[in-house]
Amino acid sequence: MKVRWKGKTEFLMLTHGKIYTVIGVEKDWYRIIDDSGDDYLYPPEPFDIVDDQGNGVGDSLQLDIGGTSFLFEVAEIGSCNTKDYDDLDYWLVIKVEIRNRFVHYRCQGEYLEYRDIISIRDNLSRLLSGQLSEMKELSFTEPDFELAMYPKDELNKRPGYWRRNCRDMCDMCVDFVINFYDDGYNGESYVLPLDEDEIALFHDYLDKAVVAFDARNMTNKSIKEIAYCTKCYSAISEQPGFETNDGTWTCAVCGQLLYGDEIANVGNKYKDVIWYCDGCGAILNRQIDFDDSLGSWERTECGFRNSISSNDILDSE
């Protein structure tokens, strides 16, 4: 929700006529990031509502994790001035709050890149579906938190990760790690472990945020479509020479070979080798169930059987 301040201008607080984003409503008061850059509660009466639809996904994720209150919210969706960074991306305002009898942490008004949201969601999906075989760590440009994702095989190496309400070993775990800073990182962290049910709720919330962003993207002509690397999530569409119609692209950041339709098999025997049909010129890797370890492969559409061996690999120029 966006509101306009009707009162007098107050230095480092509020400016007459300026529009502010309400990032939360608490006991009918508006929580606003004012001119000081910090968030404060203000009564609603001195404001006019100018947009009650909001820019965010409409809800927050709120969990009670063993007596610890956990809140995660994509509070605003839109583009951000990224002049301080090397590449252009779209940013989302994040709100995180963790509260228990020992800790009260709140992060509000900081940004996650859209690619970061995609990365978190997709890696959580891999974890939940059993496709993540080793521990995965994710860190970000601005917020002070990190994520460490552990499949069951990794948990077995780390004693102490037990389901809270029984003695069965968890099938998976995500550590939500908060790093504390003074003038710089002071070496102290707080770790909040999420179990499988909480991981699923976190994933579903992020998926909702992505859907909301994509819906806005479709109607906002000022936001251009961005293609991301599926390995490092760099914006490959911003890399020099990228063409969407070329069929394949090697990410300039991590070197991952990518296919335009994102369903291609990267190969079981010859990693990162693109196989072309000698009959019709199509990319064999894109064919469903393609296997380059069989010595040959028949292109379904044209019926041509192609030899697949080390002798058939041409060096790229």
C-alpha cells in the first residue's frame, strides 16, 4: 500500500505531499520507511491512501519454529536503481524478523535480487524432491542472512539434527543463518533450522512471490525480460553477444552450457558436448531421454541414426 503524507514537512521524518510505501500494519498503525531511512510506526489519520493494492505478494510467511517466531515477507516488488552494481537486475524489498526470548532480529527495507528469489525457490525445490545430493550454501549481496541446505545424506554426517517432536532423523534441513554486524561482520551468527514441513511452506511462499513478480512483469512494459543462468543465476541476457534464438549459450560467469528450451540433456558420458543430427541439423541433446553413452542415437523427427563417439566431436573454433 502507498500513502501520501498530509502533514507538515519534518526534517528526517516525513515530507509534505511525499508518497511512502507501507511495509506493514500493526494495530492499525502504518509501518513506514521514512526520510531517515529507518522504519517507524505512524498513525493512519495524517495520510491519504493513493494505492491500496500494494506492490508485494500480499502476505507474509509466519512460522512458529520451536517457540521462535519467524517472519519472511517480500514487501515490495519492482525495479531498483542498481548503479552501484555491475549488472542490471530487478530487486525486491525484503522483511525478515526472528524473535524468541533470547534474540530479536529484524531486517527491513533491504533488497534481494529477483534472481536470488529464483535461486532460493529452485534449490528448495531440488531439496524437497530429493535432487539435491550435497549441501548447498546461498549468500546474497545485501541482506545479512545466508541459507545452508542439507539433504539427509549430509545430515547423517552432522549429529544433533533431530526432528523436534520425535527421535527420528530429519530427511532434510535448511539453516537460516543470520550474521551480525557492527561496523563490519563481528563473527557472531544465529542459526534457525527449518524442517521439511517448514521448508515446503517457505518454498511455496517464494513461488507465490515469483508468480506475483512475473504477473507484474507481463503488464509493465518498462521491465524487460531477463534470462538467467540455471547454475549461477547471472543475467545471461545482459552478457555481450547473447542472442535468444541461437539455441545454446555458455554463461560468461560460470561457464555453464545452457539450452534455450531448458529441457536439454547435458550428456551422461560427454559432458557439455552439443550433438547435432547429421540428417536434419537439430540438437540431439534436446530430445527427451537423450543418452550419449549408447554409441548412436536416432533422431525421432527425421529418423536419421547418428554416431556418437569421441571421434565425432569437433573442436570449437
